[in-house]
Amino acid sequence: MDTGRARMDDEAELRKELIQLKQEHRDLDGAVQALEAMPYPNHLQLRRLKIKKLALRDRVLEIEDRLTPDIIA
């Protein structure tokens, strides 16, 4: 397999992962909001969800950075 084809395959996989991660982030956001709306939310669960959400955001940013070409100004 040539490097151009491998690069396109890698990019396609990253884009696919990016879509999945963004969906999971949205789902977690909804779960956090629902938990926060409860009269007596489980603070430990809330904290774990927020930490997972931050980890997902970091991974999304990492993938977006890899997909964005470097522009030398």
C-alpha cells in the first residue's frame, strides 16, 4: 500500500472516531445536565461524568489538530 492511500485511510478512521467521540460527548453532556437537575444529585457520579467529558474533549481536540494541516504564516 502506498503512503498516500495509507494516509487517506488514517484520515478516514480519524474522522470516523471524531464523529463518535463528539456524539459521546453530547450524550455525556445530556447526562450531566439531567443529573444536575435532580434535587439530590449523586456528586460522585457527576464528577466522574465531567472528568470523562473532559477526556473526550481533549481527544477531540487532538484529532482535530491532526486533521488540520499546518499552515506556515
